[in-house]
Amino acid sequence: MRGVVLDRSTRSPVPDVLVSLWNPDGKGDPLAVTGTDGRGQFDTEIPILFGARPAAREVDGAGAQLVRVNRPGDGDRFGPLLTVGVPGRTRGDLVDSVVVYVDDAFSERRRFFGHALDPQGSAIATADLTVADPGGSRRDTVRTDAGGWFAFPLVDEVPARLRLWRQTPTGALVGDWTAEQGPEAALEFAAAREFGVDGKVTGIDAPVAVSGLRVELLDRSGAWVNPVDTATTGESGTFTMTFPALLEVPPQATFALYSQDLRLASQDLDGAWAAGPRAKVTIRLGETTRMVLRGQVLNRSSRRSVPGLRVELWTAGFGTLLQVRTTGPDGDFTCSLTGEAPADVGLRVYASSGLAAEQAVPAAQFSGGQASVFVEVDAEPPAPSSFRVAGRVLQHGAGQLPPALRVEGWDYSPRAGGLIGAAAYAAADGTFEIALPAPAGASSGAVPQLVFRLYAADVLVGTTPGAVTWGPDGTGTAVVELTGTIEDRGEVVLHELGETIADAVNRMQGQLSRYPSTVGTYVVDEMNVSVPVSVRLDGLGQIRTRVVEQVPDGTQVGQVTLRVRPALGVTGPAQPGLPQPLNVLTELTLTMVAALNGLRVYSVEDLVRLAQQPAGRQALVPLLPGVDLDALLAKAALLATPVLPAAVRQALVGLGFASLAAVADATDPEALANALSARIGQPITAGDVREWQRRVQAELAIPLPSDG
Amino acid sequence: MKVPLNDFLAGLAGGVLDGQLGLDELGRDSIDAFADTGVLPTVLAWRTVRVELPLRLGVQPKDGADAVSAAFLTPDGTARLALSLRYLESEQGVDDPQPVLRGPGVPTDEEVAP
């Protein structure tokens, strides 16, 4: 026999596969085995086994011969790729030019191709077809292309028969594919036959019609998709069902009755369609008893619930498998049964290692149709592959959290390879979620011992052991409370940032002044600082800035550029001296000073600067209860005025002057000079006082257009 | 590694000054050696120094009226600091030589007519 092995879809030769010849029934040893060459061709002799009459007879006779193609090394794992019939010839003849097509020779999946045609012979284009074997054990969906062609992958042996159907608005169309038609069959679809049910639901004690109940037709064989059909009983308790005969075998009918979600009864009906396409059924309510079996699977030693286990419900003596459930997060399961009376049942619980427990539940354990059981197993709850913590950061005292707050969770439990941590940025409301991989080989009950570290603008602002409430599946929740005043960490008012840079430049210029001026001098020509910042407006109308570095993607940050350039040769105002602390204002209590300090108002100058803004002035009112704000700010303006030396300002306040206007209006410069001299300890003349008064009046004067 | 901004700038200024003082010393040596060697004395000066570097700027907020919020620097950040220093020579040949002050960016006489 000579031939070639080709891939069906590409028509390319398939090299290096084994070609074996077998008896037509495929049993026994292969008659011959050969391999394809690089061009997919094979050439073998079929031995005449005189001792083995069946093989010889088939070869000699006019029957068929089986050719199987396997990949080397596949063995029985994948089975034969294809079985084809070869016309038999007489003894000694050459069987030549055998072409063997294999599907998906270069992958592990094969497919058959088909051409779907409707009853009129037209192609069924771009439609979903359901494919099932006659037993219904396999079911899949394929989609036809624009020409009605489709391909269906096969993973097992090529089945002898497949049924395809298509649901249309006018009814179902079915078509059958058989192995005899070959793998490239044209399938004509025809309208499916119909099965029907004419039924009635009555009460138990009297044949009273029961209306408004939902009836489900279920198939116990598993071939049909459940529910096969549903209906609702009418006024007379009757219902009808009509459904296409998509499978040749009618369903093994079980009728289930529901009121809302409550299953009231079920009734099996075997051979319902034996007499014809329409079955007749009468369901009597109350003939069945509903039994509910609730259970929980616990670990024998730890008493912890074990989720994710398979629970099988069997009839007594483990004869028939009734239901399969999987234990929930709390190891719980619920089985609902219907029957004529409570009966003995059995439970089997399976873990990954196999049967974990077997337990009988006697009928006597059901009370009112309900029973609860606990099943003990040695299996541990499955260890989660990762731990997830959903948490929230709260600021102690209801303060505002800073932007871009990074939360790091570090697992301090013993772990090979050292500590492991995970980080996330908290949202604006403080919520965060971090995930940690579970340590390899950890026991199922072990959870991370987390310590949270909080960073704002890369500054550690808090470390707190995490009180994580762990769930059964590796998820936990945590609340992390910050007790410090987080606002103070790295956040300053915008002018403070400018002050800081200016102060640094000033000090640098002072260092440069070391150079002897007789030769020359060095000056700061320009200093430019550009920093990313987060900016917010606080309750006093101050612009708060925080230098940020690492921010989550998509977070908006600002940029502050500070440029310092000297104005050489310009004489600036006299050094104003150190800012005056707020406690020089005797109207302010210690509590008020502390409150203002907490809002980054530290000095009289800060207070005056704040009061110059309407919003700031308004915000000060509730902060300073009982204080005459106008009088206070007038006094602060006197203390902060740059036109008087600081010592004079403080001395004036000490002498009872409460505003700039009071100083300007002082009528006796001589007496004031004496008082100031005594207070400051330096001779001050009336002329000095008059000059200061003139400066103050100029400060208070309203600029006029005529001033030029 | 955190470096206070003040220390960084002061160190930079001090480094430039020390370098210049060293150049001045060499210049004086060349003047002294002129009589022996006949080589024209040369005095060099750093005229402009420009530093530009990426860094990370942190701020330690102040906590009182008489304080100033402190800034500190760490490497590898996205902030930028650009700083330039300029040398202004003093007019020579006068009794009390003082630096000839020019505003930033104003070219020196040599830069106008080299």
C-alpha cells in the first residue's frame, strides 16, 4: 500500500507520523506499521497472515481495511487520529494512491467540517448551531460562516453520529451528521418533530384544580438541557408544553412544581411519550414530601469549617447518587429532596485527597422535613494562595488625610526569605487594598501578621500593628488609625516655602561674603527651584503645599517654581527683625494661640497677613470667641508695621497704644519720647517720635490721585 | 541621605570660595615669580558657576514664630535646582576698591567687548 498523509485544512503533507494497518474491527495487533517520510508519503507491504484467517480473508477479499495514523509516542494517549476505509483488492495487488486526510495534524485538536443547508437547500449563514451526540453527553456550539460552512473541533474519537440543531423563531431545525457522510458533509436541516405535554395539577385530598403554579419538565437522563420546558397552570389547573424533538430519545421526565422559588412537589413519569408525541400527566400536590438536609463540614481537630469540599448525597446504603453540592465559605451545604416520605440517605464528602468522610442520615433525623448534620473531616481548609486586605485609614480626631498616602503592609510572621510587604496608595477617603502572596508551604490556618506603615510624601507618618479581621478565604479587613497630627508632616503654607528658599539663599550669600571685596565679590546670580507639590486651600484661605515625589498614576499634582534673583545695588528696607510670637497679644488665651498655631499661624505677622484677606478674617471669628477682632487686628497691625523698629512697636503696645492711629494721634511727643526712653533704655527725643509719627501717618494715609 | 538645603548651599558657596582663594594664592605666587622667571603673572577667577541637578526636596515645617521651615535635599527626585553664581570684580587702582555691581544677566565689560 502506498499513500500520502495530508492535513485536511492546509493540504500540506504530514511528515513523521505512524501509519498502521488494522483489521476492519480495529482489534488485535496491527497488520503493518510504517512511517511517513518528509513528503508525508508512506509505502508498506500488507502481510498475508495465513495463520490468522480473519486478517488474511479481509486483505484477500473485497472488504475494507483500516488505516490509522498516530503521532509517534502518542500511544493510546491520543488514540488514532483517523480511521479510513480502503477498498480491498485481490491478493498480491498494489493498493496505490491512498490519500489519508488528518485534521489539525499540527495541533492536538481535530475538527470536522460541514456545510449547513436549510430545508430549501440554502446555506445557513452566520448562525449558531448546537452540536450534541445522540446521548447528549457532549454539547457545544459552533457558528457558521457567511457561506454556511462550519468546523467543529473533536477531542476524542470521531463519534459515529452527531446531531446539530438550530433554534429559529418559527421552530427548531435539526440535522444529523454521521461518520459515513465523511468529515466534510453537507447537512440538510429539517424542522424538528415536536414533543408535547398535556397536564393538570390537582390537590391531594380532592381533585381541586390548582392554578398559578410553575411546572418544569426536567430530564433525568442528562441528555436534554434542563429545564426542557416550563409552563404555568391556568385557572383549571391545566398546563401544556410543546418542545422540538431535538434528540431522538425523549426526556426521562420529571415534573417539578414551584410556587415562587419553593419547590412543592415533583413527579417522575417514565415512558411518557411511548404512546405518541403528546404525553398526558396529572400531578397531585402533596403526594410528595419535601426534605431539606442542611449540613456543615468541620475539621475534626480545629473545629474550623472547611469550604470548597464536594458533598454527595446518596440513597441509603450508598446505592444511587442523588445530588452533588460544594461546601460554601462556612463549610455549609443544603440539599433539597422530594419523596413520598422521609428516607434514609447517606453523605459522602470528598477532599482533594479523596473520600474524606462518609455518614448516614437516618430518616428519623428529619423533623418536619428538615434535618441538620455536621460532618467531621480531617481535611484542612484549603490555604489561600494570596491574602488580600481591604482597609481604611482614619485620622484620629477626624483630621484630613494627606493626598497620596501610601500604605505598606509588612508580614512579620516567619517566612522563608525574609519579610515581605505590599504597598498601595489610599484613596481620598482613606480606603486601600493590598495583596500579599501566601508563603509557600504554609498551613491553611496561618495568616500574615501585618504591620502597617503609612507614608505621606515619603515621610513615615505612622506605624501601627494591624488588627486585621481575617475571613476564611484569605481576605481580611482592617482599620488603621493615625494618632499623630498628620497635617503637620511636610505641609506648609505657600509663603513658608518661599521663606525657606529665601532664607537659604540669604545664608548662602552670607557665606559668599567671606571673599575680600578689594578683589571682587561673588553673588548669587540666580537660583531656580522647581518642585512637584500637592496644593490645597485650608479653612483659613491659606494655600497649603506639600512636596510630593511618588504619587499614584493619574493623580494631579502641582508644580511650584521659585526663582530668586538679586537686585544688586538696591538698598532694601531695614531688617524687620524676628517675627513676634502671638503671645504678645495679651487678648489671646493660650488655647487660642494653640489653635492658631495648629493652623500654622505662629506670629503677629502671620495674623496680620491672614486678616488682610476677607476669607481669613472671616475664618478667624469662630477661632477667637469673645475677642474684639477689630481691636485685636489694629493692635497686631501696630506690632507688625515695618515703619517702626520692633522694640519701639513693642514698647508702644506696652505703653497702652492699641493701634497705629493711636500712635499717629498722640499729642505729646515729648512725653511719649520720655516714656519710650524709659521703657527701651535708650535716649529718644521728641524729634524721633515726631518722625515715627510722620511715618505712621504716611502708612495710614489713603493714596490720592493728586499724589501723582 | 538627607542634606539640609542651607548646608548644601553653604557648602557649595564655600567650595567655590575656597577654590577661588586657591587660585588667588597661585596668582600671587606667579606675581612673586615674575622677577625670577619673566613669565607674565596670571590670576584666574571663577567667573560664573552654574549648577543644575535633579533632586528631591523635603520640607520640615516650622513649629514656632521665630523659626523657619527647614528644607532638605535627597538625590533621585523629580524636583530641579538650578543655581548660578557670578563673580563681580572690584575696580582696581583706587583707594577703596569695591565690586562693580551689576544686575543679573548684565554682561561684563569683557563680555561686551572681549
